[in-house]
Amino acid sequence: MSKPIITFENVTKRFGRMVAVDNVSLTIDEGEFFCLLGPSGCGKTTLLRMLAGFETPTEGRILIDGQDISNVPPNRRPVNMVFQSYAVFPHMSVADNVAYGLKIDRVPAAERDRRVEEALELVQLGGLGSRKPDQLSGGQRQRVALARALIKRPRVLLLDEPLSALDAKLRDQMRTELCTLQETVGITFIMVTHDQDEALALASRCAVMNRGLLQQVATPNDLYEFPGSRFVADFIGSVNLFEGVLAVDEQDQAVVRSPELPADIYLDHGVTGGRGATVWAALRPEKIELHKYTPGQPPPVLDDSPAGSNLVRGVIRHESYLGSESTYDVEIAGGRRVRVLRSNLTRWDQEDFALGEEVWLGWHACSPAVLLN
Amino acid sequence: MAKRSAPGPLEYLRRWPLQLWLAGVGIFLYAPLVALMVFSFNDSRRNIVWQGFTLKYYEKALNNASLIEAFVNSLTIAAVSTFLSLILGALAALALWRFRFPGKAGFDGALALPIVAPEICLGVAMLVFFAKVLPWPQGLPWPLNLGAIIIAHVSFSFPFVAVVVRARMASFNRELEEAARDLGASEWRTLKDVILPHMAPSLIAGAFLAFTLSLDDFVITFFTSGPDTVTFPVKVYSMVRFSVTPEVNAASTILIVLTVVLTAIALKVQGDPASTAGGHAALDRPKNRP
């Protein structure tokens, strides 16, 4: 159904001894909003720059529409880029900036003017064509960069950390606009970012990279709920990781026993690890529930887990109130701290937990993810 | 009378030590020039005591064929050597800015040599060079007979251009160049549309440096000029060897006025220095710059 537009075939890029991109194979489909995500220095920008033509792969091939473009110079590739610094030409007006690509392509002046106007309308800069870049705000300069790249109707639009230089409020707004823009123009977008929120919010699919290696390629939902490795689990969102051994591993249930946790972690599905394997149980803070502890009272009942599992006692050591939610650091027996996130559902009559208070931590049998590496 | 408030902590200009200092600087800088200009109107042959106002020495200077010839020579040499220095200097700066190559450090150091080497050494070196290595043919028609001087002037002025241009290029955002390439521009087109506009203020500044250096150079020119290729400074020197007449003052005054006017025009062309000289550094955060 969806047609592949870009293919990386075993692409490796070395700078001297440093391996920036290590044997990456990846296919991106037409119409996708694809995010390359990873910490700084993971090779994501190098991958993007190879696509734009500013770097050439040391090994492997890059195909656009089935054509090997490894030796095509950047000015002859059907891709355009929005640069991290926007790179708006400071000595040209906004309209001249946007028209630049068409001028080089010798598009007749009348058509050029019409398309420039269209492009400026598209990024909501209509009427600002005669301004100079130094009369624009950061967000407006970014729109110029977007219009300038989109006006050439590229097969693929590349975005290098496009939102990193904007303030939080504007970033949020531009996120929505980028999404709408992509739906409007229907061009494949490939965006590099180190901001996982941004990637989750925008991408139709995400590639997580670390140290030049491709870690996982998946939809944002799958990346978050079904991380393939500890790196991905830890990089996307925040997570509590418990190292342990698979004590039970059957078709419809599994148990992880961790020395860091006084109770067993019970899962209502099997794991492909095999009994006795060393695994890591990943538990997201928002998937842990806090319950009041009262001396002498029985523990809360979990309806989907056997008694003695998925339930531990702890002491609240730290609370951060974040407005829409609060995070708690809870110390459990053995000294390990577990992070718990709780939504502030009501304004004041929600159960309150004080520092030093004893609590129960509980989670559902489907909540932990078991990682094999 | 309202009493003036006491100077604030940072208002040094309202206290006498800095005022005195500024007055001293002003006198040392400009008093000789003003004296030279004033005495160009002095109605006296010996030009030691003020005798009265006259313009006759201007008339005399403007009718002095050999002085005019020297003046035209100087302007020609300055114009040609500035043009050549701009090209050579800008290319050297681009090479140093953009590429890594073996011997780059050596080239960088060698480029500064004409700036720091004593002029007298350069002069003698030029004399030997044009006498032994590359004898410039004698008796060529004007302006080809100025060739040796022009080459000498280019050799000491283009490093100044290179230094200025290179400093300017340090504030260039490489992503601008990549953006142009990305939008379809060839290397040449990128140079013309993106790199040259950024470089322009430094080219203007470099041109003025080169022009001024060439126009008032005496030492090196003295060693490379022949009897039929006299420049203005050399001519003035030969005139004052006999006596400092107001004629020399008049000729010098014309030169000073010309320089001031040219500089004023240049500043006007260049516009507000804050907006041209790296003012965009804050807008386009340069990346990957050492």
C-alpha cells in the first residue's frame, strides 16, 4: 500500500576513526512523518546530512525512489532541508529568500511571484514578503525557512532540530502547525530531534539511534509501551528498571524475581526469554498506583495478580508538584527508590501523601514490560 | 546660577584627568595636520613665520607638471594594486577559512610576514629581486612602467586584505552555504549569492587599507622606483630635501582632503557597522565553529 521513498542500505559513515553511523538499514515510506531520535552525537544528524548530500556514506547505499543518490551533489537531489539555525539569507528580503530556489531553477517571474505568495500564505507569513530577516522573530524566521524549502516541492523535506531554538510555548504551537502543514502538502517529512516529546507528538514512525546504531524503529505508541531495549525504555520517557531473573515463563503468565524488589513482578503474558534468563522489568511511573498504608489493615486487593506480587510497601521521600501531575520518589525495602507519577485529577480533595508517609505501590499485571537487553 | 550636579561614578568624561588626556591626544594627533594645512596658505617662501593668506601655492602645485605626474602615478599604482590585492587577499582568506591542507600553518604564518617584517628589509629585498631575479623592462610606456612598484605594493598589501576578510568569514554560518546548495545553487552561484554578500564589508575595508597603504608608501617604493616612475611620497621627499615650501603643504593638503572625503564615502557606503560587521551572528547561531 505505502510505497517506500527512501532506503538506507547498510550505510556506514566514518569520520577518521570515529564511526558516526554504523551499518544502518532503514526504509521510509511515502507520506510519512518520520523522526530520527537520539541523544546528541548518536549519528542522527549525520544520517540526515547524508540524505541532503552534505556527507557521503563511507559504505552502503542511499536510494531515493529506487535510485542510488550517493554520488548526486546536494543541488541536484529531490530533497530540501530546514536547517537548525534556519539559515535564512540575512541580506535578502523574506520574499527573495523564499524565491531563491525558483530563481535558480529559472522559473518565470510571474509564476515565481505567485508561488512565493502561496508559500508565504501556507506558513502564515502573508504580507511580510518585503521584510528583512532581522525584522522577524525566531518563529517567523523558521517559517521562512519552511516556505523556502517547501516551495521547491521536494519529494522529501528534511528538518534538522527545527524546534530546538524556540521557547516552550512557541514550540508547542509550531509542533501542531508542522503536523497540519505535513497533512496539507502531503510531502514526506524526516525530522531529526533529541526531544522525545517532540518525536512522540509528531512522528508517524520513529527511529531511535544511539552511538551510530539503529536501536528501534516503531510507531511512537510502540516505542513507549513496547520498548525493545533498556536504552529505548530509558530514553523515551522515564522508567523504573528492575534487573531480575525469569522465574516463570509460560504461555499466559510470567514472573520476574528481582533482588531489588521485595515482591514478585507478575505478568499476564509470556515472555520469549526462557526460564532463568536475566531480564529487566520496565515499569513506567504513571502505571504505578499509590495506596494509603494503615498499620494493622490488610493491603489493597489487586484483582489481576496473585497475592504477594505486584505490590510493595515504601516510604515517600520526595514529591515534585508539576501542576497537572505530581511525581513521588518512594523508597522501598532495600533502599531502592521508585518513581511514581500521579495525575492531579481534582483541585484539592484528592488523597494527599506527605513526605515520610508509608504507602503501598501497586501495578497491573499487564503494565511491566520485560526487556531482554 | 544652578549648581551642576557632581559627576556620577562612571562619568569619567566630566572629570579633569580624562578631559586633559583627551585634549592631549587630540593635540598630538591633529595639531601637525592642522599646522600643515594652515601653512599651505602662508604667503612666504621660507614658510617659517606666518606672513599672510594666499592661494598662490595651490596654483603653483597644480601647475607643477612633475608633481601632478607623481600624483597620477600614485593614484594609478594604488588603484591597480588595490584591485589585485583584493583578489589575492580574498582568495587566500577563503582558502584558509575553508580548507585544511598540508602546510596550512606555515602558509598562515608566511602570510603575516609582510605585515610584521620591517619595511626597509622588504624594500631592499624588492630592490634585489627586481635587479637580479625579475628585472622589470625599462622604457615601457605608461602605465606598464609602474609594474615593478605595483607588484611590490600588492605583495605587502594583500596580507592585510586577507586578515580582514578572514576575520569577517569567521562569523559566517556554514549552514547558509549549505542552504543555498540545498536549494539548487552550484558552488559558483553559492559564492556569488551567499558568501560574497557576507564578505562585502570586509572587502570594502580591505580595499581602503590596501589603497591607503599603497598611496602613502615611501620606503618600499623608494627602492623600486626608477627616474621615470616617481610617486607622490617620493616626489615630496625630493622637494623637501631643498626646502619646505608652502607648495609641498598645498599638495599634501589636497591629498589629505581627498583621503578624508574617500573615507567618508566609504563609511556611508558601508552603512551602520553594527548591522554589517557580524551583526547576524546572534540570529544565525553558527554551528561547528572552533
